[in-house]
Amino acid sequence: MSELGDNGFDPKAFLENLTQRPGCYQMYDAAGELLYVGKARNLKNRVSSYFRNTGLSIKTQALVSKIANVEVTVTGSETEALLLEQNLIKSYRPPYNILLRDDKSYPYILITDGEDHPAVRFQRGKSKRKGKLFGPFPSGLAVRDSLNLLQKLFKVRQCDDTQFRNRSRPCLQYQIERCSGPCVGLVSPEDYARDVRHTKMFLEGKNPAVLSELSQQMDEAAAALEFERAAELRDQLQKLRHVQEQQFVSGQKGDADVFGCAIKPGGVCVHALFVRQGRVIGSRVYHPRVSIEEGASELLAAFVAQFYLGGGREIPASIITSEPVEGEEALAQALSELRGAKVQLTSSVRGERAAWQRLAVTNAEQNLTAQLANKQNMYNRFLALQEALKLEEVPARLECFDISHSSGEATVASCVVFDRNGPLKRDYRKFNIDGITGGDDYAAMHQALERRYGRLQKEEALLPDILVIDGGKGQVTQAMDVLGTLGLKEVRVIGIAKGPTRKAGFEVLIEGETGKENILQSDSLALHLLQHIRDEAHRFAITGHRARRAKARKQSLLEGIEGVGPKRRRALLNHFGSAKAVESASVEEIAKVATISKSLAETIYFALHPEPRD
């Protein structure tokens, strides 16, 4: 057993009085920062395992070397310990625990309620609107695919309410037979209500009932000599049967989530396959951050617990894993309590469920292989950059800045960040540039860099090894001035400018410190890396500029009209959907907006349609 550690922690003295009851343990470093949270059926046995003299992995040794204090919380059962562990992980996100990206919201399909013609909508997160939610779905793509399918099958409207209220003729969706045209009365209320009901039944997995009902209606229409109507129902039946053949798994019913795990040196991948009412509705790939979990059993246990117990996700009746999970019984009990019904957690399956399991594992292995290949490719680019710039070490972090505007309007600066694995999008930043002469790229670059690195210096946050500037000597000079003023001389500055030909592959690199120019070979991996981060900064800047310009123009059209303040502008935009739609509206239509009188509607109309002048 380890003696007194470098941080003053005496594991022997601590373990002598440690209970053997179930509970959670929290490991802290010398600064009081939480390193790791774990649960145990027997606290003494579990915590003792970290302080063995032999048999510890390198990752676990790294954790133990930092421990300065251990705190325990005794619980009534292993299940209670599991729930407490997940709450602590979610609250504190310790660096040595497996961590999933915290999805703020999940995609749903919403069928609205409380109106004559309900709509089917994409909904991100829980909605405040009245209606029924279906989901959550594994991804936004899965929702959009489902919405596309629903349009073909049932023709329920998916337009927003503003468009619906202001239509005078059917839209393109009606023309291509993906909407029944309720906005202009081309479908009866009874028929539309039936289509909405069938949509709900389909999303609930009640396809046989829908087929039976449609078949009966087709026979009734034929008997009544309504052959056109019967033909429409026949076509709908054929489409629905085709969908059922494509998406339903023979002989299987019910809901299940299937998790396949792949582990290789350098990475971990978990592939989730989602099955609802026997229908595979989608899948998702996860690359969780793993620090000390070694085997698939331990990793899957931590993953599944955090996946569901973090809240927000639907828990199906059956959860299938590619390997038996550690603490299976306690985890199944915790999931059952949260769901309010029994949850079966198993890795032993047969038939079609075994096929799903194999599919999840295959996808996990393929995705992990692809990710590791990409990681290696990116790392090779960083190695090439080290060689090209004659650096002592391989750079770990790059930041790149670019400026975007339209003739000086709505200037936006972008900052994108790469590490050795590729883009770090959570660290991207946009800066709205104000207080400068329009079109002055040098001043814009100076302001953006000053704001970025002034803040990082103040917060003692991570600085880049290399600062890449999309521009020539003028922009590079601004970067050197800002970093010099802030005392950040350790950051290397490189400008990347278009060469004389202005073609890709002929860019000129400008050393910030010396001003020396260098041209790399077009097939240089270092150049490819700089081109990649430069292009990403350019894309991000343009996106920010367009959003800022659109917002400014949307507001400016209605600004300056007498009697139209912020509240009325907001009311107009909420009613019509856009400033352009307000411009296209008549006086009578404008007067329908709450708080807008007939006289004010005329003022707005003539302000937007001034008389031409000679």
C-alpha cells in the first residue's frame, strides 16, 4: 500500500477507519478541485483498490498521484450510490470521469393543439406551445427525415402560423402533393382532422390500425362510386405498406436502445441504435472522454448511467449492450425507478436483437477507426507545421482570426481554434466590431485581438501556441502590437496571405517577429493545416457577418416610422414573420395587428411605399 503521498495524503490511515457500506467517494487534489467521483457497494474495498502497490494502469496512477483528500458519502444501497454519483458528475464534471457532451435540448416532433388546423413541427427541446410531443429523436436529421415521410403519407401542414394565416392561394407543398391545402379550404375539416389523427397513430407505432382504417375507407369510397377518392386512399395505403416493409423488423415489437462499444489505443466509441415500436428510428455516435475506465464493461456502465440518469432522455423498456455492464442489477433498478416501469438491461440476446447488437458494434468499430485515422492525419499536420516553423515542440493549440464585412457594414471578426484533434468549436468566438471607420480591416483586427487576448490574460485562460492571421503584413503588425502591449510575447504569430496568383497552394506565410516571407510547397501538410484553419475562420466570419447584417436590415426597415416604437415593431414582425412581409401587406392587413390603428397602418404603409420623386 502507498505511503504518505506528495500531497500529504495518508491512504493507510484513511482506509483503516473507512466503512464497508455502499456509498460514493470523491477524490480531490491539493487545490481542493474535484478529480473523480465513484460509487461502490463496499466503500473500503473499492477505495483500497486505488492504493495497491501493483496492477494499476498508467491513467489510474496519474489520478492517485494527485489525490490530496478523499471524502465519502454513505448511502442506503448501491442504487442510491449510483444516483448520487451521477448527480455529482453532472454538477461538477470531474476531469477523470467519463464525460458526455451535455446536450441542452433534444429534437422532437410536435403536433400542435388548440387550433382548427394543427401543424406538424420540428421542436428542439420541450415546447411551451400546446400540443403533443413525439420523441426525443436521436438527431435533428432523424426528425427531418420523419417529417419528410409524414408529408408524403398524410399531407398535414408544416408551415408556420404566419404563413398559414396570410395565404391567399396554395403554396408549392400543395402543388407537389405534400400538403392538402387547409390554408385556402381545399380540404374539409373532417378529412384534415382524420389526417392529423393518422399522423399521431403513425408516430405512436400504430401502423396496423392506420392500414386497417384506410383500407375500410377505400372500400366504402368504392362502394359509394367515389372512385377518385378510392384511388387516393389506395395510393396512400401503398405508400404506408412500403414504409412498413422498409422500417419494421420482422417479428419484433417494443422499444429498445442498443449500445455497441469499441475500444482501441487512442480512442473509445459508443454507437447507439434507437428502436421504437420495432422500428429503427435512427442512431448516434459518441466519443466520450475517458480517463481511467479500462474495460468495456466498466465503460458501458458509466456511459449508460450518465446517458439516462442525467435526465431528459426517454428510457425504453429494453436496453441492450454489447458487453455485460458492471453493477448491472443496481443500474437496472435505478433506471426502472426513474422510468416508473421495469427496464431490462442485458447483453444476452438472440435473433433480431442480436443482429441489432452486432450492427451497433460494427458501427462503433468503423466510426472509431475513422476517427483515429482523422486524428492521426491531423497530428501529422501539426508535426509538419513544427518542422516548417522550426519549433522546439509540436504545437498544441492554434487560433486564427479573420474579418468580414460588406463595404464596411456589419463588421464581424472570427476566432477559430484547432488542437491536435481538429476544430474545437466550443472555443470559437465572434466579435461584433464597432467604433471604427467602416472598412478599416486593420482597426477591426486590432479591436478583436485586444478583446480576445485581454480577456484570456485577465482570466488566466489557455493561450494559443500559434496565432494565425488571415491577411498580410498590415494585419500581422496589428497582432504583434496587441500581443506586445499585453506582454504575450510567447505566442508565435503567422500571417497567411494570398500569393501573387491568388490561388490556393501559393499562399505566402509571414513571420510576425521578423516579417520574413515564406512559401511552402502546395503538397505540404503544414500548408494544408494553415489553409484548413484559415478557411474555417473565413467561413465562421462570413456566417457571423451575414447574421448581423440581416438583423440590422430587418430592424432598419421599420425604424424611424413615427408612432412605431420597439413594441409595435416587435408586434408587426411577430404577426407577419419578417419586415419584407410587412412591406408587402396592405393597409387593411397591417391594421389587423394588435395596437395598430387604421390611421397608424396608413402611416406605416406610406412610409414603406413613398411616392416617387422627380
